[in-house]
Amino acid sequence: MSRFGTSTFAKISLLGAMLVVAAFSGGCKKNNGQLDAALQENSELRGRIESLEQALRDCDAQKAGLEQQLASTPPVDNSQYNAPGTGFEGIGGVDVSYGAGGEIIVGVAGDVLFDSGSVTLKSSSKQTLDRVAGVLNGQYSGNAIRVEGHTDSDPIKKSKWRNNEQLSSERALAVEEYLVTKGVSNGRVYSAAFGSAKPKGSKKDSRRVEIVILGGGAT
């Protein structure tokens, strides 16, 4: 028989069981601590996510409000800002701008001046050109003037003109000749044809005659 008695084996077994329980308890406490930390971190992340989602909702609401405000705002009438002090303010059918070299560009829409495919000035357009000529003879009597014809890019099909360049040339010449009859010196005005080479934002806007005042301003 073993030299150890039954009571000795019982004590050893009890001690082993106590060690296992102690180890298990220590491991549980450690795991519980890690779980608590993870839960805390998760809670903090959820809070951050909720804050970000609320901020995004606020931004969307602000954006929607601004878009609604923009949609309800009437378009700005830019005519009041047309090259102030040029003398052409208030002339119907005319817009005024400055070129890269400081030249004054007086644009007249094609449908104000001509019927479709025509190079004959409308009777209604002559009142506009009369007022333009008056300013040219007054504030700009010493400036050279270039009358430019412009068209859209649609090919010529129905009218007698060979191409857009010819149409724009004839229209520029018609305006030049009319201005001369209104006292603009023939020696300081000439015409140029650009056809569709200098398009605007739309086909309608591209069909135009521009009266370009060279020399940087009034004399």
C-alpha cells in the first residue's frame, strides 16, 4: 500500500481543486475587465456616431433651406451693371461690356436687327441704332470703331448665303453703312466678319452684331 494515507490524498485533491477555482476566478475577473472596457469603448463610439449623424442631418437641412431660398430669389437684372458711364445705358436690345484690351463692346442681338437669314435691317432696329450712333458721335467722336458680325454654328441651308462668314459679313456691313448715314465718319469705322468663330452661351446669343469702340474710352 502507498505510504500516503487516504486523508493525505484527500488533502491534495482539495488543494488542487482550490487552485483551479482560484485560477478560474482570476481569469474571469480579467475577462470581465476587458469586456467592460470594450463595452465602454463601444458606447463612446456609438455616441460619436450619433453626434456625427445629427450634424449631417443639420447640414442637409441647412442645404435644403439655402436651395429653397435660392430658388425663390428672382434673377438679378445685370443690365444695371453694364459698363457704367459708357453712355449706352438704357438703350433697349443693347448690352455693354469691356474687352481684354479695354475696348468697349456694344452688343446688339441679331433678332433685334434682322429677320432670320436676312441682311436687311428691321425698321424697328433703326431707333436702337440711332441712339447708338448718337453716343458714338458724342462721347466717342475720336475713336475708331469696328463693327463685327457674328452667327451661330448652324450650317446655312435655306438662305442664299454660302456660309456663316458671308452672312455675318453682310450683316456687319449693313450696320456699318447705317451708322455712316447717321453721321459716324466713314474714315473711322470698318466692319469684320467672324461667323461662328466667337460663340456665346446659346445660339440665340451667338447671333449678334458687336460695335467695338477702340482706343479705351471716350475722347
